[in-house]
Amino acid sequence: MDFAKYINEYGDIVNPYAGKTENGNWLEGTISVEWLQEHFGLYQTLDECIQATDSEGLKLFFEYLKTQQ
């Protein structure tokens, strides 16, 4: 998977699910392309990335990226 196509002008990818408040609301942040490539670059599809993680935030993030294609 090549995540570079999702980068912004600062070299990061916007992540609407970067963290949660104490009230359970999602916080927007960014995620590094390098980190994504290191941990999920071996997968061919975003669906494979979703299956490869137990993180609720990452699952939602990968679903979000599907809408950005």
C-alpha cells in the first residue's frame, strides 16, 4: 500500500480519529506516512489494513481513507 498519495502539504496524513477525549469524542490529528509504510505498507488494500489492526481508531482511519480515494 502506498500511503504517500494521501499526504498534505506538510508531509503528514490527516487522521480524524487520532485520539479520544475523556467523553469519547474523536480528536483530529495527523499520522506519519513513514509510520504507516513501516507498519501497513506490506498490505495491498485498505481492507487488509483494517483486518491487520485491533485499534478502533486505525480501523476508522482506514475506512476514512477509503472515502478519500
